[in-house]
Amino acid sequence: MSEKNPISFQLTVDDFLPASDAEKQNLVQMRPSVGFWKDAMRRLLKNKVAMVSLVVILVIMVFSFLIPGIYPYKYEQQIQGSEFLQPMVYSPQEQARIDAGEKVFPHILGTDNMGRDYAIRVMMGSRISLLVGLIASAIILVIGSVFGSVAGFFGGWLDLIMMRIVDIIYTVPDILLIVLISFSIKKPLENLAETQGFQWLQILGPNLISIFLVFALLYWVGMARIVRSQVLTLKQNEYVTAARALGASNGRIIRKHLLTNCIGTLIVTTTLQIPSAIFTESFLSFLGLGVAVPLPSLGSLASDGLNGLNTYPYLLLAPALLICLIILSFNLFGDGLRDAFDPKMKS
Amino acid sequence: MNEYLVDVRNERLSFFTPAGEVKALNDVSLFVRQGEVLGIVGESGSGKSVTAYSLMGLTAHPGRLVGGDLYFNGHHINEMKERDMRKMRGNEVSIIFQDPMTSLNPVYTIGNQIVEVILLHTDKNRQQAHERARELLQLVGINEPDKRLKQYPHELSGGMRQRVMIAIALACEPKLLLADEPTTALDVTIQAQILELMMDLKKKLGMSIIIITHDLGVVAGMCDRIAVMYAGKVVECGTTDEIFYHPSHEYTKGLLQSIPNLNEREHKRLVPIEGMPVDMLNPPKGCPFAPRCGSCMKICLKQMPDYTQLSDTHYSACWLLDKAKFESQGDVQA
Amino acid sequence: MIKYIGKRVILAAFTIFLVATITFFLMNLVPGGPFISEKSISAQAQAALKAKYGLDQPLIVQYKNYMVNAVQGDFGLSLKQRGRTVAEIISSKFPVSAKLGGLSVLLALLIGIPLGSIAAMNRGKWIDQVIIVIATCGIAFPSFVICTVGLYLFGVYLGWLPTMGLTTPIHYILPVFALSFYPMAYITRLMRSSMLDVIGQDYMRTARAKGLSQFVSLFKHALRNAILPVVTYVGPMLAYTLTGSLIVEKIFVIPGLGGQFVSSIINRDYTVIMGTTIFLATLIIVMNTLVDIAYKLIDPRIQLN
């Protein structure tokens, strides 16, 4: 059939023949249906801000976990005569070695008051901060989701009591308690670490453990509330009723329907918990209640840097800006995850 | 210059979404005479509400009028400024929405929300506006108006709230009332009451009504004329009798077959319309209903049919009508 | 209403009791006592001091004594600041923290609400993007970073603002700004998303269909609905500014309640620790209750129960 010009449109008998189903189908282009994960991943990959944040997070992780292993300086190593060097400056001794033809790795961020290379200290500090963020979030995830799903799934008086507990913890002024708890369990933990069988506590350091304990005691309530409300709404969905009507067991309902539908929320909430944990750790370290010397965290580095602010502002600015960058990237990545997994869930 | 209260000519309206241009209205023409009730029937997404909103200049972002002319009560809507449009809204033309549960602001009293529109468009003072609000509530059949005026929306039932919405709409005695699925969200018994109330008020106040619905039962009793819309086009338009007794478009026929008829003696099976509505992001070149049409022909997939005038008041866009003409011409030639 | 308040009071009393109990046993978990660090005092004198303050008794008796006195409004004497009662210490330090916190809350609300609304109304435009960036940074930057960087920039580098104390109005600028930065950013985000939500509501369409101007429909119909989540946040925000001022007080050397609390923990000043904790917990709970009542006044749908 020749191309038709719509203006001089001529109808032929052929035009009025019934169209076949195949011809009709050609017109209807159904978009292929995409699975939940694939769809979420597609949305995530398209989100430029989230992807940039992810790259930043990965780069920071490489610098915190891999680079220190091959770095020529150690975080606790004090270099004689190299106190308070400006960035990229060598001490007289080092200068002499360079003149003698030796290669000396530059102090990219200078050195601190004890002659320790500041770049490696900042890297170690961000390692501690990241570890705190990741481990604390994992603790929160486990406690919060178990507590929340039990309360939501079983309901009744159990739910009532469990949620009252959550309410009370919620109204407690958290920062006061954090300060108090981290201060009071520091000593007992140190004692415990010296006894047989608990030496492993020494490796982590009692302060880190007390920070984790604080999170385990106080910070899971938000997660528990979110999980509970998710479970409550999911439980009432028709497909759960339908599954129950078809004779599905409790276990199957939890696995097949509740968990799969919760998982997006869990991932998103946990990711957003990481920066908040890092936030709190840096806050505590800044107040001197964080990790123990000589182990640095970004908060304690910033706190130390405050003292020499007038002369050595970079000692404060480097850890301070890095912590902002870490929290910002995690926040933005978490926002991206939320948009990808649940476009409707906005808060 | 214009005998019609509402005259929509070749309206084209698109939503510019991130995924592309959605042609929500594609060459829609309609008119409503003074004191007439027009029903616009179609399924979700057919463009019936969009048509109504565009008459009030209420097209939601990212929608935009891209062609055609809209006239209402002597105004050329296309060229109206937002300021003048505001003076017209709620005054010359009002609207009732589908869901009375969410259409009233939850944090203000009923009285506040009625008085607001009276104060806006009339010279009445607060006292007089309050008095008028009382009258309006009585007019729409709400008892204890003084008590109701002080209540909040959540304290009223759905039917009651829809009556309040009608009271707000009628506060300034508009020339045209748009009713966007006014009964869809209500109980069946309440639906009838609301429709009856609307007809009653129409008789008292003499306004025109455009009632938008997907329920042919609603339009049957109320409307003078009916326009059937499908995928952003008016596919058939005629008087209520013409649409119900002489449907000429396959989609209209499908719609009529899919409603139960209580007068039918023997059990006739309801015939659903098979298939899904078209994707408005890339609408097909031909008749949009073709993929779902039982009598689809080759031509239907290629080109949109023109309107065939069946009577002074009845026209329809379907190739089957052209086929009949073509064959009769062929007979003459042969 | 009376029943509701009664219920709240009971729950509050229970929470405060719990907080007090936890605090009491936690602080006694730490080895050592308030007088050990004072080397100048002999063992005898130490024992006498302990006996004077009742610290020689079993913990549970101390706990009972403290609670009985506290219920009667007697929070005891400070163990370290001789001759001053805990009530005196709190009433001398709290006004400083309250002024700082109150100003910060006010600033956060006055800037956050309009900023969030402006962003929502200009969704997707450059101004929205700018506000989002500011708000996102505000949430990501810890208060000590804001404080220290602000201190360095305006106090040290530019030398425009004083860096310590709260003696003149100009002294308030840096600390108030630093303290309000986080809640301001949070309110902006909250307000933006809730405003976007409200703008999409059916009743906003009704308002436009009535012929109201953009301005009136936003101010009368949108704002009151959109502000509800912000009102909910005011409670936690007050808690944040009251306790979060720990950092600000430390950095700007401000003699407030937060610094007092930290130093009392370090010095094992048991009575001050207890007094401050109970005082702040009560304050926060009372504020939360007031916020809930305010919520009810704004949103008639809320039934207090």
C-alpha cells in the first residue's frame, strides 16, 4: 500500500476490512513490568546525587581502611622535631635527610603537637568514625527491627507494654543520658577488660564499647517505631489476609509478605542511621567522652584542634570538614535509597 | 455573539511530565447552553476532569493548554488574566469535587469556609455573609444550620460534607456548576439524595451544570445532553435519548452493555470492555479505541475518523459510520 | 481535657522517676567518689564528709533518702560547691541556657518556616535547589563543626565577632546561630515536604476554585495545615537546644547549665547531677505536653487521649 497523504485521503474497500488481532496488538505497547529490586536499582543508578555520594563514601572508605596499611607513617608514631609542621613542610631533620638524597614522604596535612603525621591521624579518625557508624547501625537494626516487628506482629497487650517502653525512652533527654552512660560505664568496662577472658575488649577500647552500648540502649527506638508501623500497615493489607485465607503459615507470611515489603524501609532507615551514629560519636569524642588516646576519632581530633585554633586552623578544619563530608554523603545516599525504594515515603 | 454559555473549540491540553508530553486532551469540542445539563462520561484518564478544570483555569502543573479556544459567559478563557480569572472562579463558575472527605480544609469550621467565598465575591459584611451561609445550608438541606456552621469538616458525614461543598459552590449563584464525580465517593442512598438536590437547585437557580462521571446511571436521569470521552477525545455527543437509544460509537455501545438493566426480563450477561486504555504517552495514530474495539478495521489503526453528523444534536467519530456511507456511495456508483 | 492532663502528668511522673533512678545508679557505678580527688583531705576528714552527706550509708538507703527529699522539693546541697544548694546552682545557670536556647528556637522557627515554604512553592526552581542544599548541609554538619568553623571565621580570621562569653547582645550572634543551625535546617526540610504535601491536597484546589488569590490560599489554607509537623518537632527541638548547648557552651565559654552538667559528672557532684537531670527531664516533658496541647488547638481533628 502506498504512502497516503492525509489531505487527499482516498478510502479504499481494503480499509474497511476487519483488522486482525495481531495488527491491533501492534498498537498497544505495553511497557515491560520490572521487578521491585530491578526497578529500585534503576531509579538509584539514575540519581546522580546519590551516585556521587556513593563514590565519595567509597573513596573515604579506601582512605580509611586500605591506605593506612601502606602509609609510610603510623598514627601513633611521634617524629622527633616535627611538632606543629604546616602542611607540606619538612622539619629541619627531614630536610637534612632530603638533602642527603633520601626520600621523605611529605606531611600532607602537617603534624600535630606531638609530631605525629596529621594525614594518617585523620585517616585513622575517619576509620574509627566509620566503624562506629556501621557497627552502631547494625546494632540498631537488629534490636530495633526485632523489637518493632514483635510488637507490631503480635499486637495486643504485648504491643502496648513494648510501645510504652519506647515512649519512655523517647521522652528521656538522650544527650544527658548518653553523657552519663558513657561516663559511668567507662571505668567498669576498663576493669572488665583486664580480667581473664575479656581481653578482646581491650582491642576495641572500652570507650568505643560504651558508645555502642549507648546506641544499643537508647537509639533503637526510632527504628522500632518505624518497623512496627510498617508491620502494622502491612499486616492489614488484603494480600496478607488473602494469604492467610489460603492457609499460609505465620512463618510464611512473615517471610514472604512482611519481610519482603519491609526490606526497603529497613535498608533506608539503617543507611540514614549511619550518619546519625557518626554524628553522636563525634559529639561525644568532642566532649572528651569518645575513643581513648592515642586512638583518634574525627571528633577528638577536632576537639584537640580547637586549642591551637589561632595558629593552626588546619588541625581543626581537616577533621571537621571530613566529618561533614562523611555525614553529608551518607545522608544524600540514604535519601537516594529512600527515593529509589519507596518514592512515596518522604519525611 | 455566542449563543452558548460554554463553548470549547478544539481544545488541546498536555501535561509535560519528565517522561514526556502526555496529551491529555486532543481536539476536544463541547458546548453548553444556558440552563442546560451536560454529562461528560468516560473512564479514568479520558480527560473529562481535565476539560472541566481548564474551564476554570485550574489546570494543575505541569499541564498546559496548547491549542484551541475556550469561551465561557462571554470570556475568552485563553486570554484572561489570572486576576480576572479569580473574580470568575467561585462567582460565575463553581465546582464540586469528587471526594468531599478531602475537599474541605480540616482546620477551619464549615461556617468559615462558606463565609470566605461570600466575602470574597460580594459586598456583604461579615454579619450578612454569616446570615447568607445559614440560608445556604438550609437550601442544601442541612438541618440545625447554626450548629453546623460552628462544626469542623471531620464532624460531618460524607453526604453532609458534599452538601456543604454544594453550598460553597452556590454561594454566589454561579451561571455554571461543574460537578466532578460528585457522588462517586458517597453511599448509594446518599448519591441519589445529592443528585436530587442538584436537580432541585438547578430548577430554583437556573444555572447550567456540567456533570462529570463514569456512571451512566447518574447521567441518565439528570442530563439533557451527553458527551462520551475516550483517551482525550469526545468520541460521541448527543441528547441523552440519542446516546442511550441510538449509540453509534463502539465505545458508547460497550459502555451501555456493561451496565446492568433491571428492566430486562431474561438474564443477559453483562459485556465488559476488554483490554486496557491506551498509553497516553504515545497514543496510537488511529482511533484510540481501536485496540479494544470488537469491530476494528484496518483503517481504524491508521487514522482518526472525522465526526459524522447523525442528527442536529448527535455526532460521532467512528469509521463504521464512514463505512456505511462509503458502501452506500459504492452502491450508487456501481 | 482534665483527664488527658491527668494522664500525662502520671506518665511524666513515671518517666521522671525512671530517669532519676537510672541516673542515680549509673553515677554510682563509677568507682571513686566526690571527695577522693581532694588529696589535701585526710582519710578521717573524708569519712566525716561522707557521713555528713550520707554517702556512707548503703546505696539503696541513699537512694531512698534522696527520693524522699526530692519528692518534697529538696534537692540537697552541692557536694563540691560548698554551701550552695542544687536549686541555687540550677537557678543561676539555667537562665543563661534558657535565653540562649529560646533565642535559637525562635531563630530556627522564624527562618526555617519561611525558607521551607518558599522552597515548596518554587519546587524544582533554582531557589528551591539552593534552599535544599543549605538545609542538607545544616543537617549534616555537627554543631561543633558549625561552632568551631564559625568561631574561626568570624571570631579569629575576620575578627568581627567576640569569641567568648555572653555579656553583650553581639556576643549572642555566634552561639545562637550555631545552636539554631541544625533545627533550622531540619524545620526547613520538614516544612518543605509538608508544604508540598498540603499544596497537593484537594482542599487547596477548593480554595483556588473559590477564587482566592495564591497569597490568601497559601497563608490561610496551606500554612496552618503544613505547620503541624513542625509543631510536633518543637518538643524535641527544645530538648536539643537545651541539652545540645553542651558543645556551644564549651566552645564559647558560656556559664550555662550544660557545662555545669558535664563538670558535675566529671567531679562526681552527685546531687548536682541528679538535680540537673531531673530538672531538664521535667522541663522537656512539660514542653512536650504543651506542644501536644498546642497541636490540638491548631488541628481540631486531634483528640487528646
